[in-house]
Amino acid sequence: MRIQEAYDIIRQDLKDVEQEFRKNLDSDVHLIRKVGEYILNNGGKRLRPSLLLLSAKLCGYQGDRHIPLAAVTEFIHTATLLHDDVVDNAGMRRGKAAANTLWGSGASILVGDFLFSKSFCLTVADGDLNILKVLSRTTTRMAEGEVQQLLKGSDAQATEADYLAVVTNKTASLISATCQIGAILGKTPMEKENALAGYGMDLGIAFQLVDDCLDYTSSNEELGKAIGNDLREGKMTLPLIYTIKNAAAAEKEEILMALESDELKDSQLAAVMGLINKYKGIAYTLSMARQHIEKAKTCLNTFEPNLERAALMALADYVVERTY
């Protein structure tokens, strides 16, 4: 199945989720609606809502609770983007000016807080304690991941294990939760609920691994931000961690100088990218991403073959094949 065919299965549901966004951004405070609509309409992949919708369908869910809950997952994700861009002092998001550039850091943080609060209002209104527990645990893990990244993200001594701990908590935990919520909606046996949660966890890890490769390999137009942005921000992602682990002493020093540079020069970026290529940091990271995708797909073997399972398989393949 091609990725577009996978999205076709949930096309109408995704339109309903978009309507749910607009409805729940309604506020007497004009700035909340303006900032929220700006970032939500800024070209995201809607991966998290799509996974929840497909997981619910895979588990035989027939109601309409999946629509507001899918919106919840995107609200939580969007809140973290608003906060991330402030922490990173980012100027661009998905090819456009970041919200903190247009409205300031204070507005971005507070609108992010609004989206978090609205997410839990919607979850409480849904009334399922199991789903509330999943999202509560998940957002706690995400916050831990953010702090872990703050502590280890610019540490030249950071290990692969440090990096994977951040990725698992910050990115993969929410993607796992979206799939698990679909299973809860479908009242599927615990074995299948755990399988979908595992699928989402490995998919989420792979997604971030590929993202961190694209930061060095994609074009500015495709990525929607400057190439080498992670290096400019001093972030230690796996392509760089693996390169430092294998580089000679003088090369490690060159990378360290680039990481600590207040203004990264094009020549420094080119030198570091040359070393990443020399030591195959991208190839290693993509290989690990593919391993996680194969694990994710294996989790789906618990389910009988059908259209929704094929769509989730296609989404898994897309994660490692995408170019932006």
C-alpha cells in the first residue's frame, strides 16, 4: 500500500479532526486563537492523529470519540513545538517564521500552556480514566525528555544511550500513546493494546532518528529550516554522537569547536558534515531507524491482515523513506 492510500482510509476523519481544532481554539482571547491557528495550519504531517484514527479502526472502533481524542494528541504535540522553539530560540518552523519570532517567547509559552490545558479538558470530557492515565503518564515522560535534552543535548560527552533516552521520552512516548488510545477505544485485549503501544514506540524512535539525519541531508526548502540547524544549536544527535565516538582526537576537537561556536561558520558546518560522512554517522543512524521500523511492523503481526493494518505498515515504511 502507498502512503497516500493509507491516508485515504481516514480522509474524512482527518477533515473532522481539523474542524475539531478550530472549534477548540475558540477563545475570547484573540491571541490564543491567532497563534494556535497559525502553528496548527502550518503544514504538519498529522502523524499522531492519523495513527490514533487508524489504530482505532484496526481495533474495530465504531463511535465518534476518536475525533476529539485525535485532536488532543495534535494539541499536545503543538504545545511542545511552541515550547521547543522558545527553548531553542528557533527562527523557523516548517518553512515559516516560528511563532516566538512573530509574537514573542511569552506568547508562545502561554499559548502552548493553553493547548496543554485544553487537551486535558477534552480528555476529561471524554470520561475514560484509562485514556487519561495514558496521557498523564505520557506528558510527564515528555517533560522529563525535555529536561534530559536540556542537560544532555549539548553535552559532547553524551552517549547513544543518553540520546535514545531523550528520544524515547520526548518524541516516541506520545506516538506510542496515540496508538494505545486507539486500542483502548476499540476495547481490544491487553495483548493487542500492548502491541499497538510497542508499534508506536518503535515508530516514534525511528521517526526522530530520521529527522536528525534530515537535518544534515535534506535541502532548506524540503526541511523548512536551515540545514545543520541542530549543530548551530549545539544539539548532540545520533549522527554526531556516532561520529565523535569514532573520530580521531584532532577531529573530535574540530567538532567540539563547532558545537561551542557562537556563530557557526559555513566552513565549520561543511567540515563537520564531512566528518559525519567519513565515519558514516548518517548511514549508522538510518540503519538503526530501519531496525526500529522492522520491530514496529512485527508488533502488528498480532492483528489479522486487513486494510488498516496495511495502512499502519505503509506509515512505518514512510517514516524511513521520507525526505522531509
